[in-house]
Amino acid sequence: MKQFVISFLLVAITLPAMSQIEFGLKAGVHSYDIDNLAQLNITNDDFDLGLTPLQAEYGFQFGLYTRLNILGFYIEPAAILNSTEFSYVLNTSNLPYQVVNERFLNLDIPVLFGIRVLRFLRLQAGPIGHLTLNSTSDLFDFGEYDQTFDGMEYGYQAGLVLISGN
């Protein structure tokens, strides 16, 4: 009987704490608006290069998150994989018009702090770490172009989230 009472008390104490923690999946598709980006021109003594953005393909996002509710606020760390692909028109003094592609696989690690403002709206903001896991580029075949992704890049994220249900 004593073990039953102790077990019941432990469950009764930890159950409210568990209701303050939420785990979930995030998934989606995305694309970039590159219509207003200008052509990049590089010129040196014996080489001219022009790079014009052509289109951004749709990419995916998939990840895990946890949300901890504390005193009306929440902390939401996450790990999200995302892919991105871009196409460019490459013009050089040595080669004819050519379309080249770049592909990236990234890991984003946001830690968002937020508050539920209304029954259907959350405000959130926080730092985000961005790590390039893999990249391929057709641009490596031309000139002195080289990619440098050294470690984690940091930024911030902010937004509004519409909530459906509860």
C-alpha cells in the first residue's frame, strides 16, 4: 500500500509538469523570391563573368521541436533539415550562355522564445544556428570560384504563428 501511495504521489506531481512540455514534428515546402536580384558581374584582366539568378526550386523542411511552457511564456528549441536549389544563367568571356545549378542541405537550430497573445496567435523570436551539411555546385567548373562554409552561422528568427484548435 505504501508503494502505491508513493507511486500515485509521484504521478500526481509529475503529470502537471509533463503537460507543460510538448513535442512535435515540423514539415513543409519553401521557395525563394529571386525576381528582384541583380546580375553579379566579376571582371579581371583576362576573365569576365556574369551570373544572373534564373529561378529558385521548391525545397523541403523537416524537423523536430519541443516546447516548454513556463509562466505564460514558452521556449521552443528545434532541429530542422532543409534543402534549397537555385539556377543561374552564367555568361563568361570564354564560354557561351549556360545554365548552372547549386543545391544545399542545411541544418537549422532555432531557439525561439514566445508568448501566446490570443487564443489563436503566438508571437515568437530568438537566435538560430545555420549549418551547411552538404552542397553541390556547377560553378566549381569555372574560374577561381570556391565555396567556403566554415562551421555554424548565426542569425535570428521572428514571427507570428496562427494556432488552430485549443
